[in-house]
Amino acid sequence: MKKRTFLKSLAGLGLGSLASFESNASSFSLENLDFNAPDLWDQIRKGYKLKPDYINLENGYYCFLPQETLEKYIEHIREVNYQGSYYMRTVQWDNKAKSAAKLAELVDADPEEVAITRNTTESLDLIIAGFPWNRGDEAIMSNQDYGSMLTMFELAHRRHGVHLKKIDIPMHPQSDEEIVAVYERAITSKTRLIMVPHIVNITGHILPVRKICDMAHSYGVEVMVDGAHAVGHFTFSMKDLDCDYYGSSLHKWLSVPLGAGLLFVKKGKAEKIRPLLAPYQLDRPGILNLNHTGTHPVATDLAVLNAIEFQEKIGGKRKEDRLRYVQRYWSDQVRGLKNIDLNTPIEPHRSCAIANVGISSMKPAEMAKRLMDDYKIYTVAIDGSGVRGCRITPNIYTSTDELDQFVLALKELSGNA
């Protein structure tokens, strides 16, 4: 497709006029939606102010806020600013507790098991840094885990003499048991903690966390789950997972403003984790002893409630189904084509919105650049840990017309047009 022809097609998709998005988004409300309407997702799209310069298929780093949530967030900023120290010295902690309790309800945990942090990295760092390590202890993680978490384990190795054992998660497993076995083979009598991604950030592979936890617990080993991309993405219950520790970033699929994360610590386990930063009062019982950060942007804590409200109005399962649909819509059209590599499992239950696709004859960085330069499609290149391709993360507002443009781009770049 010629670039001029492609840019004309963007106008046909409604990507050429910023003013129209501003007016649509400002008047949008989920309260007015007919959830049985055939154009439901087209209506929901109007609630987002979308940058018209490109098709955004990189929502995995940061899912920006729908206008309805954004306006409420701005109201919180104004109100906190209006009250100043009075707000900070009176109700900020009660309000943060209400947001944490609602977050706990969303993931089916008890309120005393959940705290609001700033992101997944902070949540899991608190556990890794505060874990009661002894020299010679072992920790297991995968090469596909998030880089910052692997680096934090390296610090634990340097500080406490923890031995690190890295496994490779099968990219296209034949069964859950194949995945569980990879972790099990790495366990020894010295293993204390396993880190498991709920969903692999670079491929979108959803792991059988409960089965891994059951196996690990049978050896007396605890499990910490990296759920950076899980909360607000697909429905799950913390009670069903039965993990010991869990971290997530709320600025991703839940679309909370930047600066909010979730930390879950199973009841009875918080007391053994040493706080990274000293709270106002040491040795308080429970999870609140772990996440003191001093004065922080409390308007973000309040916006957690608004983001959950937006999610619940749509319906968690309805949103999950939509996200899985948009991923399969494009990936099913290119899976099996020559020169195209799908780095995400084929079974629908093993992925949701996130998938990874590569072109065999092209480096990922070049692929991402060509998609942006030639087709105005924004993605991110992944080249490491056995994964070569671009991570594709559409959102509920992504249209099938946009995905058709992406499929056409893949076919042209790979020689399948």
C-alpha cells in the first residue's frame, strides 16, 4: 500500500480529526450506553480521546485513561489542592483504605491483604528486598520475566548470597503440566521462592498459576506472581490462585492514572517481610507495614475507585471477551503465513489482548520502525529471551478497521500480500 493511500484510509477510519474526538469524548458517558447494541464498542470508543497521528497498538506499557475517568481524576486533583494540608492530615488515609478495599474486592482478596503501591516493580521489589533470605537460599524465575525484577533478584544475590536459577517458559506448551514441570525440575531443598508471571509481558502467554502454586507449596516453596498486565485485563480470583505474593500495575489495563500499583500478601505472611522504607510506626501488623512512601499524589489513590467503576460498568468478563476477540481477530488472520512467526500460544485460554508477532526476515526493531514510518502503526519491538517480534497490545477501543490495516501491513512486510 502506498503511503499516500494509507493516510487517506486513516481519515476514513476517523483518525484525521482531533476536534471530533474532543467533542465525542467530552459528551460520552457509560450511563447512556445500550450494552446490547451491535455498535457497543464503537460507542465506547467515543469515550477515549485518541491521538490521530497513528494507530496505537502499544497499550501494554500504559493504557491511558478514558475521558470519563480522566475528568474525575482532574476533579480530585483540584479538590486535594483546594483543601491542602487539611485533606492530607485528616481523610487521606481513610480514603486510600477505601480504594484499597475496592481493589481487593475486584481481585477477590481480603482488604487486609491488599495495599496500593506505585507499580508492579515497587510491589515485587518490596517482597524480594524484604524476604528473610539466608545465604545459600535459592530463588527460581524465568528468562522471560520482566527485566527490572530479574535485576532486583540480582541485588538479592549480591546482598544476601541468594542463588538464582532461571528457567525458560515453553512458548507453545502442549499442556499446563509441561509448564509446571519446568518449574518443578528447578526446585531443590534450598529453594525458598519462585517468581511466576501471571501473563508473560513480552508474549501475552497466560500461565497456569494455581497449578504452579500447588506444586510449589507441596515442596514448602512460596510463590510470588508478577501480575503487571493482569488486573483489569482478564478476570481472576486471588483466592483461586492461592499464591503468596502478587504485584500489579494499575496504570496498564485498569487505566488508573500513572503512579498506582497493587501489592497482595496472603494473610499471615506480611509480618515476616522486612519493610524497605520505615513507616511512621514500626511493627504494625499486616501489609500496611510494607508500603510507606511518605507524602505522595493522593489524587491517584482516589482515581482507583473511578477506574474500577468504569471497569465494572462495562463488566470485567465483557471487557475480557472483547480484548481476547481483538487479539484473535488479527492474529488468526496471519498465523501460519510464511515468514510470519506468532510468539503467542494458539489456545484461546492461554492469552488475551497481548500477542507477539515477528517477521522472520526482519529484525524486530526494523519491523517496528517500518510499521510506524510506512503505516502509522505504533508498536514496541521485543528482541531477547528467545522472543523476536513486536508486542501487539490493542485495547477495547481498538476497531476492526484498524486491525485490518495492521493485518495488511504484516502481509505486505512479510511478502504475503
